[in-house]
Amino acid sequence: MASIEFSKCEKSFGSAKILKGIDLQIASGEFLVLVGPSGCGKSTLLRTLAGLEKLDSGTISVGGKVINNVEPQDRDIAMVFQNYALYPHMTVEENMGFGLKLQGLSSSDISKRVKGISDLLQISHLLARKPKELSGGQRQRVALGRALSRQTPVILFDEPLSNLDAHLRSQMRVEIKRLHQTLKSTMIYVTHDQMEATTMGDRIAVLKDGLIEQVGTPTEIYHRPKNMFIASFIGSPEMNFLEGSIVQKLPWPNARRVDSVLGIRPEAFKVSNGSVNSQEIELGDFDIELSENLGGQQMLHGQLADQTVRILVDSLDNFSTGQRIPLKIDLTKAHLFDKKTGLNQRI
Ligand SMILES: Nc1ncnc2c1ncn2[C@@H]1O[C@H](COP(=O)(O)OP(=O)(O)O)[C@@H](O)[C@H]1O
Ligand SMILES: [Mg+2]
């Protein structure tokens, strides 16, 4: 285990500034997910920590020691990549033990370690096989095993599940979390998938254009997004943004401003029965244009105050196209943004 600290980290490739001053602290033993759209600098940040890219300025500390000038092989950091290139001519056992061999471990120690990790990953029965004799999911397990067997205090994951199908991905998510609980290494997990981020992270750091926009628990980020970018990036289906007269219904003074935008998550609407408590306000009638059955829930697309919105309701409510329903909202679930700065006015 080791704590990690990025301080004022900057990195350019040619004239393109990719990391624009990253400050981020990760506690020892934490599972931090770094999430952001493709191209925002996630891999670059991870690679500077692993020593595969050199910073232009700023410092990175691990366990309180600045490691900027430590060679990658001396950093005691393991990394799992999206394209988990295994050595094709080696068996699973040899692939997993290769790094340990380079570290100079004896062959009996290597085989003990490989055995332990392969039990944990449930791939012990595959040890004698070559990569081409494995499924995609099994190969990814071997790649995980190769990184984990080094027993480093820090383990980095760069979109390791992107090449797996949805079912395997959700299974591996749980397994990686379970491994974290067993191994207790400090882990940084990179993904562009907001669902993966909120389901896996103890904390999430949202990266955009080379800057950290917000760091917090999944619940904090979901319920108290700092700005419109985070509000729309985290959560699926996306938050609705409403402008115009409907915003004036909010009892808050800064809702009167012309640049105010009301943000409401699809599941936050309630069907009104004509009465509101002190926390609620009426929003007016919603005209259903399209309904999608999602199993337990129903997604309704339609018009509210001349704007297109999506709302999620219980599928047993059985609403259908053409119906008009009155909506209300609990004010604790309404967000108010400044359209110019994007900032959330309520936090
Ligand atoms: N070695 C490199 N040389 C030049 N440009 C690079 C290099 N690595 C990454 N980039 C650029 O930096 C930006 C961020 O890349 P990356 O960190 O891989 O983003 P992410 O992992 O968030 O998708 C991209 O525009 C990418 O093209
Ligand atoms: Mg990447």
C-alpha cells in the first residue's frame, strides 16, 4: 500500500498541452477511478505515474517520496492495459511469472506466487495453456494475474475491460473490486465509462481537457455535480436541462436570472396528484410522445413546457403515447446551473 500525490502536473506533446496542472491525492489502499471522455488525458496521467511518460513540470509522490526521476522498473508499480499483449510463445504460467523472473525471484517462489494469484483469479486450470488457447475473458484474467503477481503496493488499470463483452465486463468489475479488498493495494482504474466509474470507485476523479473537474464519492458526484459537464457525463440516461419560463417556477432568487438552467434527472420527476408538500413544486403537464419499456422501468420521451425531456417511471404505471400527465419535483433533486459558466448554483 502507498499513498499517491500528483501536484501541479503538466505535460505537452508538441504544442498540444494534454495535462494542464493536475492536483490529485489518493489515499493508501484506496480504489480511485479516473473517468473522462476519450482523449482527455487519462492514459497520459497514468503513464506519467508508471514512468512511461515524463512530466514537463510538477511532481508525483508515492508513499511520500517524489518519484519523478525514478526509472519505471524501480517504481514498484504494476499496470494492466486495454490491449493486454501476452507473450504468445509462453504458457499462462510463464506469462504470469515473467516479471517475477526479471525481478530475480527463485523459481520455487515464482511458482508459489503464480499459484496463489491464479487460484484467486480462478485460472489455475489454465496454467499450461498458451494464450491462443484462451478466450478473451481468460486472457484478460491472465493479464490481471501478471500484474497482480508482482504484489506491488500500487496497481494501475487502463480501461482493462474495454475489449470484453458486456456480461464478462460486469462480472470482471466485481472481481477486480473483490481483488482490491483482498490485496489492499492502492489502485487507480481508468475508464471512459461512467457506469463503470460509479459502480467501482471508492472515489471518482472526473477529468476533462487535462484538468480534474471534480473528485468525490460516486454519490457526491451524482447528487452534487459541480457543473453541467459532470451532471451530463455522470448518470445514464442523462440529466434533463430545461430553460425558459419553467425555471422561474423555482423559489430560489438566482433562478430569476436569464442564464439559469434547471437540471432534473429522469428518475427525479414525480407524477403529481394535485397536491405538493413544502419541498415540492408543480412543473406542469408532460405530453408523452414515445415510451420505451426497460423491464422494471419505463422511459417516457415527451414535451414539458415546450422542451423535450425524458423521464423514468415504474413500468407498472403503464403510461402510453399520447397521454398527458402532470409532473412535480422535489426541490432537493432539482439542480440550478449558470448557463455561461456551467457552474451548479446550489452547491
Ligand atoms: N505519445 C504521444 N504523442 C502525441 N500525442 C499523444 C501521445 N499520447 C497521447 N497523445 C494525445 O494526447 C491526448 C490525450 O491522450 P490520452 O491520454 O491517451 O487520452 P485518454 O486516455 O483520456 O483517451 C490525445 O489527443 C492523444 O492523441
Ligand atoms: Mg486512454
